[in-house]
Amino acid sequence: MILHSQRSRARRLGIPGFAAGDRWASLLAGRLDDGYHYLRNVAPAGIPRIDAVVVGPGGTWTLRFEDERGSFRKRNGHWYRWNGSTESWVPWEAQAVTEARLAGHRLLLYLERAGLQAAVEPCLVISTVMHVTWEPDQRPGVHVQSDPTALATRIARDEQLTASQVDRIVALLDPRQPVRQLAPSTPG
């Protein structure tokens, strides 16, 4: 996997953070070949920052990293958090799930505006201290993963993009790469 490092302002200022994304980059790099690209802190054309994007033959994936401690469950169309002190499920805002889903949707719209018809799969990457479940008819609208091997297997499962589509998406998302000119429709 090819890692595209985009220096964030926080990193330049010495503010710690986003270590989970860096750790996942190295974990996924050992499982995906060089046909895949990993981009951190992507914010094309002013859309809100996306923690990470993986682009390759298996498609385009947005990754949102979350390490909130606890157990969370979706049922009856609502999200709940397990409250150990009352031993009951209490309503939960599910901000991490919403942000993961919106990151995928925003990137999809951005790619469509650029003329690329590529599906975007949103993924919420959770730590081992966070447990997210749902009832069978209550899908969360995002992939939820805590295992890098399972995520890499899922990303590489289906071939959805050609090499030229991958190159074009990476060029759009990495501002340091020049966007190649498309062939003119008429000579001259």
C-alpha cells in the first residue's frame, strides 16, 4: 500500500493526536498491495476533514477513527449506550456513526462533481474498548471494524475500480499530485 502523508497543521504545531490513523496505516500496509493508496486528513475542496481514505481496486473507503469507551447498540431505529451504573441502555447521540456516514457521502458527492462515478464505502474504525452492535434489521449505514485484517480483506474482496480510476481519484485527493489532463475530444 502506498502511504500519502499529508502534513496536518496540528502536526506542524506539535499537537499530538490521530495516532490511531497512523497505526492503522501501518497495519493495513502489511495487508494490501501497492495497488492501494492510503491518504490521511483529506479535505478536498473545503469539505470537512476525513480522517483517512483508502483507494484501490477494491474501491474508495473513508475511515473515521473512534475510541470512545463502552458498549453501543442500535435498535428500534435509535442508538443506545450501556450505562453500567443503572445497568440499562440509555439514548446515545451516535455522533461518530453519523460523522463516518457523512464523510463517505461528502466524498461521493465530491467525486461525482469531478466526473468520477465511483462508490464510496464509509467505515467507522473502532478501538478494542468500544463495542458497537445492532439488531439484524437495524444496519448502521457504515462498516464498523476493529480488526485490520478483516477490514483489509473486505476492502480487497471486490474489484470495483480500474488502475486509471484509482490514479484519478488519488490525484484529486492528494493536492501535491498533479491532475493529469484528460484527452481532448477533438484534435487540436
